[in-house]
Amino acid sequence: MPTPSGAPPTSDSSLVGREHDFGFGLPPERVTSTVPSTMPELADLLHDAVPFALPLTRSFRGLQMREGLLIRGPSGWGEFAPFEDYTSQQAAPWLAAAAEAAFGTWPQPQRVEVPVNAIIPAVHADDAAAIARSAVLDHGCTTVKVKVAAPGERLADDEARVASVRDAIDVAMRGVGREGRGKIRLDANAGWTLDEAARALARLVAYDIDYVEQPCGELEDLQRLREQVEVRIAVDESVRIGGVAMGELESIADVVIVKVGPIGGVRAGLRLVQDWPGEVVVSGALDSAVGLAAGVTLATALPRAPGACGLGTGALLAEDVVSTPLVPVDGMLGVQRVSPDLDALMRARGRLDDDQARHWRERAVEVWHSGGAELVGQAIAGGV
């Protein structure tokens, strides 16, 4: 039977399946990069590339399906999956991150696993409570990030969601004998104005908030908000889209959120935060297991042990490119290389028609010619 367009031949299953032949899973001092860096051309990136689509368990930021392109190289698999609202220039780091994973090398981890937080989409309060309970009881997570400030929602909707999550995680933690209170983080995705953020946080701080992520889009508003509220400020969009220098953020934020795809790879993430004095949280971008593995690698390679990382998004996927999704166990994710399972990969490819699959290949080409080639070169050279 012929394979779908863009898929690797079904007769070659040597690189398909979850693999651990790169030293991952061993104690950090025994983990080394065993695959030499290879500088790829565009044709190399596309040769074995597989477009994919993964259904979500529920709508997340308006998405029902997560799409992207998996790239295979001598080092393993990488994921290119910029959201559609990214320009080709903004998507260039995502291509570099995928190339680094497939053709480059990753740094040695300093630890073999990291704690992760669960994530609560902008859903009804009852659904939010159910997700929060599952996060504690099924996955062992004691930190939960709650989406707020979604388009079309009111502050009352956000408060009901946050209140239900606070009650659910506290009750669930007591039920399993865990001491203390679970942590709640808020993520506004720059959805508030300064006045809206100040008014919302004046109410939501009552639920014992760890920090609020990107409450406003403008740096001046973030700085003014930080002076007005009793909650820590984390920045995400300012780093991954705004390209703000880290030195500028010290008077604005307490926490920096770093994502492997938007920042250009694992090594780029390490370089970005090497002089940051505050807390670093590695997060994902609704990645498949392949992309999540890169995020875990960055988190385990940080010089200082991170707090709970935003890498629990595997629980939002109804299906993944592996038969066993990459979800937290006892609140932790372990470092490993992940390769797709053949059956799961073929299902993911089959959810896209030929036009959709062509779109992802064409997007990779456009991004390559919009700065991606240079960033790919830098990502690979950084590991030599």
C-alpha cells in the first residue's frame, strides 16, 4: 500500500518508535551527544518531513486540531509548528529549533526529570474543576496554570474558573494526603489593558496566585502594573514575539517564560536566560510529544533547577504522534528523545488532505527564505 504523501516509507521503521539510543534516561554525568552536527539544506529538512494533525480534547485558544510538520534527521526528530498568526519571519526560530533537534545536538542535562504544571483552558468553571482534579489525582501535578482574559469572556467568568480550580486542587491534594496548597498561575496572553489587568488582579489575588503571565502586551503597562499589584509578573509574548532584550525586563518582570520553538532551539534558550537573575519557567506551545521532549531537554539543562514547567500540555491532546502521550507521572516529566510511532504518525498524517499537507511544506520553504536558513545555520553551529 503506498504511503501518504510526505510520509517516510513504511518499510523503514528503524527510526519510528520511541527511542533511547542517544544516552537519555541515564544519570546526567553519563549523557553525551553521540550524533555529529550536520548542516542541512532545505531539501534535507523536507526529505523525510511528515505533516501532522492532532485532535484536542477540547478547544484551546480557538483550535480544535494542532497541526505542524515533523522533520527527521540523523539526530532524531524535530517539530516545526508555528501558529498561523505568526509571520514567516516570526516562524523562523521554530524552523531552527526543529533543525537543531533533527540535525544538531542538545546540551547535556543537569537533571533527569523536571516538575510540570497542568493547564486549564478558558472553559466553564465546572470543566475547569474537573481538569484540575484530574491533574492532581491522575498526573500528580500540584501547580496549575489557568487561562484568563480570553476573547468574549468577562472577569466574572475568569473568577469563577479560578475559584473552582482553587477549591478543586486543594480538596484533591488533601484527599491524597499532600500537605500545603497547590499553586495557581494565570495566563492572560496579553489580553488585558492596564486598567483591566489591575481590576482583575485586585479580585483574583484572593485565590493565592503564584504569578500572572503576560497580563498586558505593552512593556510600559507591565511595568506600571507591577507597581500596582501584589502578584508576580511573568513575561512570555514579550520574549518570544517582541524580542525584548533580557536586560530591559529586570524592572518589568519577576519570571521569564521560555519556549523552545519560538526562541529558536534548546541552546538558544540557554543562551537567552544565562544572565537572567530571576525565575525561569520552560513552557510548551501545545506541542506533540516530539516538541515537548525538546522543552523537557531545555528545562533539564538549565543551570538552576526550575520550578514547575509549563510542559503538561500533552494532556490536552486526544491523540499524539506516539501511542503513549507524554504526560506527567507523579507531576514529573523525564528527559528523553522521542520519535513517532508508525501507526500514530500515519493517523496524524491522514487527518490532513493533500492541500493541507502541501501548505505545511510550502510554509517551511517560505520560512527558510525569510530568515530561517540563517537561524538554522546558527542553531546547528551552536552545537558543534
